[in-house]
Amino acid sequence: MPALRLILGDQLNTAISSLSDCNKKRDLILICELLDEASYVRHHKKKIVFLFSAMRHFARELISAGYKVQYVHLDESNNSGSFRGELRRTLNSYPDLEKIIVTEPGEYRLMEEIKSWKKLFKCDVEIRQDDRFLCSINEFSEWTQGRKSLRMEYFYRDMRKKYNILMDGSEPQGGKWNYDAENRKPARKDLQRPPPYTASTDTITDNVIKLVDAQFSDHFGDIHPFHYAVTRKQALYALHKFVRERLENFGDYQDAMIEDEPWMYHSHLSFYLNCGLLLPMECVEQAVQAYDQGKAPLNAVEGFIRQIIGWREYVRGIYWMNMPNYAHENYLNATRHLPPLYWNAETEMNCLGQCVKETRENAYAHHIQRLMVLGNFALLAGISPAEVNEWFLIVYADAYEW
């Protein structure tokens, strides 16, 4: 049965479940740049450049590997701007396609739309589990059953045991599960911080930059300089560079901040994990290998893998367990509007202004900036959670609803 295999913008890896049994001669892969997706919130310009360029590069790699690909560019005259429109147009052009196959999306709003497609298009729609994640949505739901509290720490320990990561039999290597208490050293001005990974733009990325400049000029954020990885090869190099140059000191200084130093010792890999250019376990395995070889200490390696197999998986599970009501919860009844400083960085609070400025420049801020500065101020000021959530979704290139 010939199938139409839809690849979403955060599924840019041939290991995605929707491609697992793809017949290169018979099936058609559809990848779309859509106005609906680029503007349902006013995404940071650099975020749009990053995703569109990565999508175009991935499509080119698929074609080179012999797949049949239909790629829809944003500025094509007949681009409908929506998944429904592009699926209908493709199915009408290829009437032999009898089925739509898609890997489950990362956002509730899109999952609800996909569920409507079977009735809308009068064809079978198969929604496959996103097995890039190490804990399925159903598995997380089962883990929550019968628990009085859903502490991430206990979930993280179970993930360590499940995948035998940094384990000595049934006990954690080093005798402790969590070395967070050792990861709070203050930053020093004389720290020799290695430069972050940077990639040069090619013709594909340059064309996307021109497109975004023209189509989304009124969106937040700077496009230039653009130096993020947009291919799997580049993302793998960024991973190797982090493990080689930054992982050793990541643990000690992961909570530190220095003015005008947005990158510090952080990995900057969340861009690539969240769009599919990197897979979680390959990041974990490289970090563990560095520890086994004596190239990185346990507190750094444990802290890094906890972000991937602990927090990342846990937050996703909580999101899917509680949606759609989760998006509207407001326990403290915070109702103040998001102040202009979150857009213009104009404030006498230098720490807050720096975080907004670097967010505008990079579509990135590390977790202490996001949580302890931007998020904590919003909490203390009583700002509406819905407005704060939308801001985070807009401004960070690695941000999705969950």
C-alpha cells in the first residue's frame, strides 16, 4: 500500500519511526514550510531560519539517499500555508497514496489536528510512537500510578536503572545518584572558556535568511550572526566539540553566569536534540565514554545526562499527562501582563536585561538564565503564566509547548 509519510519540522532524522519501513520506490515523503506553523506564535526570526534551513538540508539528504520527497517551500505560489491544505493538495496529485503515516508530534494542538485527518481525508492515518524519546507517553503515565508525589529525581533514577547508565550493579557509580550540590561553583573572570561551536552558512541557509528577513521582518530577534548547525553532520561535530572541550567543566559551572558570556560551559545541543539532528542516547553515550576514559569527572557527566534522560523526558511526560488543562492552570492567580522589558531589555536590573538581550541575539539562554532570572522574576512579579509560556515558546529556538 503506497503511503504518504509526513515529516514534521522537529523530526529531522532518518531514525524517526515514520520512516522505519519506508519503501523508497513506492512511498512519498512530504515536508512543508508552513505559514501557520511559523506564525501561530510570532517565533524568533533566528528560530525560523534554523528550522527551515535544517528542514531543507534534511530533504536534500533524503533525496540523495534515494527517497521520493515532496518539499514545499514557504514562498511557493500555491503553498496553502497549512498541513491540511498541503496534505489535500498532495493526495489529490498522487491518488495512489492510500495512507498517511506520521510520528506523534511534540505539541498537543497538532496531535488534535492529526486525529481529525482520517475523517477529513477519508484515508487511514497511522500515528506512530516517537521512539527517539527514552520513555513513551504511556510508560510515563504508568510510572505515575499510585505515587503520592511525582518527583523528577525518582523518575531519573528509574531511567538510569532501565538503561544501565552510570550504574554499578543496582547502585549508582560513585555512590550517589545526583551530584547537583557539587555543581554550583561561582564563575571567575579568569575562566578559560572555549569558544562555542559555529558553522558557516551555505547557499541554502543564506536563501532562508533572505526569506525570513522578507516574510517575518516584524518578528522578535536578530538573525545575524547565524552560526548554528543545520545538518546532522554539523550537529554531531558540535556534540564531539562539547564533550572534548566543555564537558569537563560543565558540572562545576553549569549554574554560573558572567555578563556578556551567554555560552559558558553549556552544551548548546538542545537545538539539535529537539529537532532530531541528534538523538538522546548518542549524547549520553559520548558523555559516559568520556567519564570511562577519564576525560570528564562524574559530577559533570551525571549532571549532563540528568538533563537528557531526567528533566527532558520528565517534563515531556508531565505535559502529555496534563494537557489540555495544563495550558490554562494558574494556581497563584497571576494576572499581570508581560512587561515590555521582556522584548526590549530596557530595565535597570542588569541581570534581567542581559538575559533578554542575549535571548534576542541568540534565540538561546542557558537554564539558569531561563529559570532563575527570567522565570523567577515572572513568578515574583505575578505575570500571567499563559503570557510567560507564549514568550518562552516564541523566543527560544529549542522551545516547543512541552
